[in-house]
Amino acid sequence: MSEAEALWVLLPTAQRASGEWIDDTLRTRADEQGMLDRLTQVAAFPRQRVEVVRGPNASGQVNEMFYRRGWTDGLPIVPPTTNRVDAMLRAGGQQRNLVLGEADPLKGVVTVEKVAINAVMAGCEDDHMPVVLAAAQALLEPEFNLRGVQTTDENVTPLLILSGSLAKRLHMNSRFGALGPGWRANAAIGRAVRLIMHNLGGGWPAAVAFAGLGQPGRYSLCLAEDEEFNPWESLREELGFAADDDVLLVQRAESVVNVTGGLDDLASVMASATSSFSRLHGGIVAVIIAPYVAKLLADEGKSKADVKAYLHANSMTTTEEFKKSWIPSRLAGQTKFPRWVRAGLEAGWVPAVEKPEDITVIVAGGDIPIPQCAYMPTWGFPSCRIAKKIETASI
Amino acid sequence: MLRASAAAEAAGVPSSSLVCDGFLGQGATTAVGLGLPNLPMAKVPGHVDTQTDNELRDNLTSVTVQAVIENLTAAQPAAIMIPEPGVRDVVMEGSFEEINRFFYENGWSDGLPIVPPTRAKVDAFLAFTDLPADHILGKLLPDNRHATIWNVAVNGVMAGCRPQYMPVLVALAEAMADPGYGVEHSGNTPGAETLITINGPIIKDLEFNYEQGALRDGFQANTTIGRWWRLYLRNVAGFLLHQNDKGTFGNTWRVVLAENEDVLSKIDWPPHAADFGHSRGDNVVTISRFTGGDVIASVFGQKPEDMLPYLADALISQTGWQLIFTVGMADGSYTPLLVLSPILAETMAKAGWSKDDVRQWLFDNARIPAKKFEQYITEYTNFYSGGRSMFELAQLGKANALYGESQDPDRLVPLVCDPMDIQICVSGDPGRTNAQVFSHNGILGFPTARAIRLPNDWKNKLAGAG
């Protein structure tokens, strides 16, 4: 058989530090949940690094096999061949066996090679690898609380924001449709992060991850901060990096709520769309401001800090409304809200977040006079806004 | 590493092992091999030697202490078996190039082409042992995998051995599994490499080179058996670079050193294996790990007294940090090896010197000032901390009494605790007056010998092997 008919694929799943493959645990969980009629080959794979799949239609076979083993998000994947993974590793510039950490909740060991394998499967270009590596490292930071994100009944997902000139070089969209389909960097980098969570952390929906509904952002939630239409200092500079650095910001997003309008509309949505869970645990929310709206605000002389302060001060819900919501009404007496919430309840008004700095603000969206903004509530604890400088020596 | 913690856990006592950042991966794999994959470890950030006291204190209090508390108070999850292919399973079918790529990609090869271990090729090796294929020779750390006749043969095929080398390979696997050897140290940072020496008529049966170029590749038995050793460490013991083999530099495998038994018998010196209780004429392999050494060129002189000062000086110059194995860590386990070319050994024997006479002379004369010895094990390496002199250690019973005879820091002290700790082999170009010194890695690969068991009807089988 010729090489052309065979695919040499690397396995995207992980072993624990103890050597055990997480798939053996996942098989038990999937069996308990009655998922093995669909995922018919869970844990049925050779326990080695590389597998050879012979043609004809080797690529189709890899896809079918990986899906049945539970290694995909349901969409077709790019077979992670040795050649493709090697190219990804070269672009990443890190040694393949370097251990980045263990991915919760099943504690698969995350090596640079495993990240590259999942990036190839997601459809990443080689030059995306430094961003995917930065994202993987962010997921493994304790404050990201990957265990919670993977196992909660809420629908939270990582939100990736790239700030820096790299975004343009990678063609990562920050304009029309930045959160929608069509741009490979937005789609594939976010998808790689999901596959890493899925295949290395074992966050299989309905087997380990019991998010009530999930959300489309669990396929990918990744965009760039717009460089040209941002009238304020960039996110990276705000976070203490240099203007010419490239920085990936990772925080947790519960959903994306469209807001047509300006600051008052955003504040109103924040007041109502911030769940009492969010107020229970605190956390950092995100607001995306349309270029047009940002320009109007800047023309009025408002700084980014002014915008955050305004949103904080105006995203109030009344004590009466708050008490009608799920947690205070159903679980009264069983939960203790933080001091800032209790103080607000006494004063009659509770803001969406504790303080203005808990709102991440970026400018992105279509660059015509349209007011399409977005609010992304958050979930869980601890407060999480992880910034990773991207090392791009090879790009 | 981690053996003390494993022993404590086995006795039902909770443990927490302090492990430096760079060793966490090795720790995890070692723990698996010890049968306790969830052995609790507490990370010590960075490398302790490069931190100030304050940095180290901060790191320990902010990271390590918390982990120690968790380790000692939380229940550890149970171990789980990790499935592996069955022994006769075919793991890959394809061309020579494909098999080689497959083995390499899966970490089963050293980077040179391997001979694909087909069932037929393995069976040819099995014909050269009377033991059944599933016979267990021992257990090898860190993977805690059994050394079996089967996996000895598979790796023998892969290394390019001939089937008739099988009895040597089996003896080597047994020696590797001997707890006294300490195979689990094979991934330590000094990166020592094992030297296999061989004695007995099997040297000629298998056509080992024991003359000119004895330590160079070029003879199939010497070369491929050396290669087998490293493949076996990789595939059965489980040592992998960038994972649990932490050798800082390391080096390629050493080819097998066969002694020149013709010369030994002419001068009536015992073979190397005699140091381990074996007799002349026994087929024996001896293994030991050495970090390095050098050739001692042009040993000039007509009588032993003229030649030996240079050899004593060579022992001194090739010995530094290894002194920790004489005093400090596993006292008395430093056993350097001196390889003499036949003409050197013959010249000494002609003057009436036995091998033991040579060892005694070297023991008496290869000496260094006590203060220099102490410098190696304390000031230079910090291997032995606490600031005690060797005199004080000897008084406390923590060093051989040899080192407690005087308090004079300029007194001359021996490199080893006993003349017999200086190993001597005879091999190499019979006509050159060169020697070679290997300095040894103490208990981290202690000299271990095994008799080679030949199968029934060895001579006929050998004749038929080609």
C-alpha cells in the first residue's frame, strides 16, 4: 500500500499523569448516560501515539472513527496527521513534550503536542498555534476554574479576545460578523479551545458536562478587538502590556446578548440579563461596543473608564425585582450574597457587577453607523480575566 | 525517586513527596511504576539551587506547604490498569519503511532503523532459550513492566541481534531487573550509560571483538547487544527522553566490552567476572553505569612501578563528584573501572604482579588531599551538606574508618574504600600501551553480574544458526 493511501494520525485524547487514558473514564460515563449507541467506539483505540489509517477514503474513515470515539464537536475534523501536527508545532515554537498542565475535570495531561493535534483537527492554520497555546495556558490557570466551567449546569464558555496587530495578520475578524461565521481564525481558534476542553479535559456534553442547554459559543467564541475604530486605549495597554504586544484575553461568557443601542440600552440589558448567580459569585462581564457608538461616546469626551463607570452606575436592578428572581425567591436563606449585593439591596438598587473595573469593554463590529453592541454576562468564581502575551517569534 | 514515599504509603502512612518543577513529569511516571499512580506530590517551584533563601521560602510557603497539607489529609484515588497489546498481537502491517516510521512515531525506536519484529523472527530467537516465552525474568521500573523471554526476543530482533545472542540478552535482562543494580536510576540527570562486559567462551562463540577497537561499533555482537540494552530500557523499563529520562547530556549506548581471555589465561589473571564470584570459563555478563572516563595514552615503562603512577594519576583525574559514592551517599559504592591493554597487563604480570597486587598499589597510591575530597562532595556540588569534615563523619560512623585516621586536611586519602573496589579488565589492541578509565556512578547502576544460561544442544544450534 502506498503512503498516499494511508493517513498517519496522532491521537487527540489524553492520558492522566498516572498513565490512565481519560477515555476509560468517559466510556463509563457515556455508558451510564446511554450514549454508546451513538458513540459506538468510545475507548476503542490503540493506546499509542500514532495510528495508521489505510485508504480508500482514509480521511472519511478518520472522521467517522474519531466521531464514534467521541473525539469531535460533531462537525467534521481535519485529520491530525504527523505532517500537519509537525508544521503546527514548528509554528508554535515550543517543545512537543512540554507539559502545560492537567485539564480539568478528568485531568488529561496537556502537552504542546496535544494542543497542536486538537488545533489541526479544529482547522487552524499553523500561524494560529501561538494563540491556541496562549488560550490553552489561560484555561489551565486556576482562576479560570476549568473544572467549574466544564461541569456546571450553566452554559458558560471561554470568551477569547485578541488584542494586537497579530489579529490583522491572522485575518481575525473584528468588524462585520466578528462573532459569526466566515473567518477561519475566529472559527478555528475558538474551536481548538473547545476541542482541547473536550479531548484533554474530558468535558463531554451530557456525560461529564451537564450544561443545561449549552450555547453556540461552545463551538467558538473568539474575536479581535478592533484596532482602527477603537477611540480609547487598547485592551492590552489597559491591562499593562505594551502597545506593540499581542495579547489574548480569556474570560468566561454565559451567552452573547445583542443590544441595539447605546450605553443606556446596554445598561438596561445588563440590569436584566445579569443572573442572580452572577451577582452571587461576582465575576467579570464583557461589553462589545459598536464602532459607531464608540465614536459618538468618544466625541462626547467619554473615556473608556467613563463608559465603565456609567454602565456600572446604570445597570441597577431594583431590590423588588431582584427578590423575585430565582435564587432569592427559591433558595432564600440558603445562599449568602456578597456584601456589595446586600448593601445594594438595603439601598434599593443592585448593580450588575461590584465595580466598574469588572466590565471588560472592547470595540468591535460593523464599521457603518449602526448601533449593534453586545453584552456577555459571566458565570462562576473566582473573578477571571486572564491575559496572555503571545510569543510569535516565528510569525 | 519516590521509593521512600511508596514504602510509607504501602505501610499505610500518608506521604507527600517534595518534587522540583522540572521533575513532576518524571515523578508521575515513576509513581506509576511503583504501583501507586496517584502518589501525592507537592511541587517545589523552580530549581532550588538557583533561588535565594528568601525566594525559596516564599515559594515553599505559597505553593509547596499547601500541597503537602492536601496530600496528607486527602484520600488518594485507587490505581487503574493501563491496557497494552497482547504479546503475539500484530500492531502494524506494512513495508519496511512504514514499520520503521510507525515504531519511531510511537516512541519504540531509537531513531535508527529497526528490524521489524515479526512472529517468525521472534520465534527464531526463542529457539535459543529453554525458557518459555511467557517466563518472567523480573520487573523493571519505572514502568513496572515484566521482563519476559518474549519481550527480550522482540527487542533483540529490533536491535539487529542474531538469534544466537538470545542467552546473553536473557542474562542482561535478569541483571537489569536485579534490585542491586538500580535500573530505576537510569533516567537520572548525570546521564550515565551502562557498560556491559562479557566473559567466557561465548565471546568466541558469538564472535565478539575483544582486541583492537574493542569499544567501537563494527562487530555485530558487541554493537547490537549494546543497542538492545538501550531499546530494552526504552520499551520495557520505560525510559523516554523529554519525559522521564532526565539525563542532562547522556550519550549513545556503549558497545559490549569483551575481555581478552587468551591473554588473561596466559598471564594467569582472573577474568572480570571473578570479582562477582564466577570462575574462569563461566559465561557471564556484568553491567555497570559509567558517566565517563578517558583513554590514558602511552603508558610508558618497563616495570609496574614505572607504569602505575601514571595509571594512579588517571584514576585521580577521572574522579570528581563520584566521590560522593565513597563518602556521603551509599558509602563505599564508588567502583571505577580500569581497562588495560593486553601489553600493559602482560608487562605487569611478567614482573610477578597479580591483578590484586595492581589494585592494592593503586589503592595505596591513587590518593588525594582530604580537603580536596571534601571540596568535591560539599563546596563544589553541595551533595553532602552539613559542613562536617570527613574526620568527623568517620568518628560518627558515617564514613569509612579510613577517613578518620587524622584531622590533617592535607593528609592523603584513597578514592575508594577497598582495593577490590578498583575494577580491572584486559581488552583492546594487544600491542598498544594505552589504558582506559571509566568513572562510576555508585549505587545508581551498581556493578551486577549474571551467569549466561546456554540452551540444550547449544553447539549444534549455534552451528545451524549461521
